[in-house]
Amino acid sequence: MVNCKCNWFSLSPLLVFLGLYLVTSILVNDFYKVPITVAFMVSSIYAVCITRGIPLGERIQRFSQGASSPSLMLMVWIFILAGAFARSAKDMGAIDATVNLTLQLLPESMLLPGLFLAACFISLSIGTSVGTVVALTPMAVGIAQQTGTLLPMVVAIVVGGAFFGDNLSFISDTTIVATQTQGCRMSDKFRVNIRIVLPAALLVLCLYLFLGHSVQAPTEMPDVQWYKVIPYLVVLVTALCGMNVMLVLVLGLLLTGGMGIALGCYDFFGWFDSMGRGILGMSELIIVTLLAGGMLELIRYNGGIDYIMQMLTRRIRGKRGAEFTIAGLVMFTNVCTANNTIAIMATGPLAHDIATRYGVDSRKSASLLDTFSCLAQGLLPYGAQLLMAAGLASISPASIIGYLYYPMAMGTFAVLSILFRYPRKYS
């Protein structure tokens, strides 16, 4: 239940954030001029101020409830563990050893497409884009540093590949929610979905094959200390086996600590210092996550999401209009919630009603919900995936967006599937 009539003003905190962070950064051509934490602080204060009908204390309480939702707290735990693992692994030499091994095993021209294929395979296997970003971003950073390749582009390769699996995996939460709300089987949704996004993935893979020819590995490679790769391999293998991402990170953390101390890379307290610095490196990411969760909860409370739903469903004409409405509905909701699973849960029932009314195949509507939610999530500078990747790489999340070729290609092919009624059997 919302406390005021739904109107565009309910979305104004989001507009304040986008104007302060993105628009200002584009105008001055510098994404570091306005810290994302400051932009979210200002828009969060504004969201509290414009919420009417309840006392100030209750507004702050609602903001706090949004910031402390179970899904956000899970993300915060993952951020903390990922920061501790990444730093202790780096100080122990695991990441450098893994990168050197990769550079020796793969030809120079295959580094970029190989990284993309690895991200696609891992995300498809484990069903989570966040887990894939956690596993591969440190390796991507090392490859960029060793080869002189643009860091935001290499990080974007991992993020793009992570959304390939997030969109298609049978164990992805977005796939589960999309199929459940639309009333179709996951295997049927997969058949439709793969026909839409596989051409996009192949196109992007060809692009990385072309770009890979300009990558130059160092002429003199150090000897690979293969035993230092073990913690990293354990993290990848356990993630592929479907182990919970938090357990994966704890296991990796214990391995890096034990091996680092045994090899003399640091002592017990040195390991603690590495973990502490890694956690501190995630502080901005954690702050942004909490502020975004609180602000977006107030937007929901004030009727922002309901307003979007009313506007998008007002003028539907035919099947194409219905499919574009479903796509727009889940994308706008995703922008307001910064969580593609929650966006599908919120819009799924309405999308099902639209699909039933206008004769849209349930398998197609489930595919559109999943694909367009991943498109929106993949391009959000305050989404968990970009924030995590940027935090691990120590770069601005906005600097990655221009290199996210796969999400952009995926969105383009999804739009074409609506315009040209593809795949025909399901359209």
C-alpha cells in the first residue's frame, strides 16, 4: 500500500541521483568528479524529505528497512568476504600466479574471447552473475595489467559473460521466477531464450576475437608458481559445483590464509591485515548498496513502481505492443529496484495478465522478462554486478558501461525478436 497518489514525482529521487551522478559526470567528462556515494546520499535525503503522510521517524524507519532487507544484507556479506579473499589472495600471490598461467596457456589473440567464454560457462553453470564476477574479476584485472589492455573493457568482458548465464541458467533465480510467474517450464523458456541471445553472444565473441589480435602479452614471462593457483582453482571448481557463493569465499579465504602463512608470504597477523584492507576496499560498495536499498524502498512506498506500471499498460495495441510493454515494465522496475529478480517478481503477475489478454506465448513472455531485466541490471552503475566488479578493480562503475558489448547486443536482439516476431514458433 502506498501513502500517496501515484505520479511521476514519486520517481524524482531516482532522477536526482541520475542527474547528479550520470548527467554531471557526462557534462564534465569525468566520472570521478561526483563520488557515487555522495550522489546516493543526496538523493536518499531527498527521498526522505519528499515522503509525505508519515512522521519523520517513520520515514527513516522505512528507509532503514529497505537498506537492511535480507537480499541486500546477503550482498553485503558477499562484498565483505570477496574483498577479504581478493586482497589476501593478491598478497599471497595467487592472482599473479593464475594470470601468468593463463598467459602461458592461451595464445595472445585468445585472451579476450577466452575470458568471455569462461564467464559465460561459469555463470551458466552456477546460475549467478555476482558469483561469476567475484570469481573472474581479479583475474581480469591481472590480465589487463600484464597486457596493457584497457582495464574497464576487460572487466566489462567478465560482467557481460556473467549475464549470459544469469539469463539462461536453469538454476538462476531470474529463470526460476520468470517461469513460475508465467506458468511455463524452464526447458521451454530456455529454448526460446537461447534463440534470442545466442546470436548476440556469437557476435560479441567474434568482436573479442578481432580485438584480441591487438593484445600483446609480456615477452618475458616469470616462472609460474603453480601451487599458488590452488586457492583460485578451488574457488572456481566449488562455484561450478553449485556451492553457495559465501561458502566458496570462506573456503578460498581459509586456503589463501593457510597457504600464505605456510609459504611465508605473510604471518598470521599479516593475513589479518590483508583481509582488513580488502574489506575496507569494499566500504564504498557497501555504503552505496545500503543507501540505494533505502532510497528505492521509499520510491516503492510512494508509488513510483505502481506509477510506472500504470503508464506502461495504458495504451497496448496488439502482440508487439504487449511484448514491448512487458519489456519496458520489467526494465523500469529494475531501474527502481536495482535487482533483476525482485523486478521480475514485482512485474511477473501483471506481465502474465498482459500476455494472456493479448495472446503472447508464456514461453516468450518469460524470456522477455528475464532478458530485459538482465539488460537493465547489466547497465546499472548502481547494480550489484557493476558495483562488485568496479570495487574489485578499483575503478568507477560508470567507466565500465561503455564496454558492456554483450548486454547491449543482447538487448538489441531482444528488441529485434519483438519487431520481427522471432522465434516464429513462439510468436
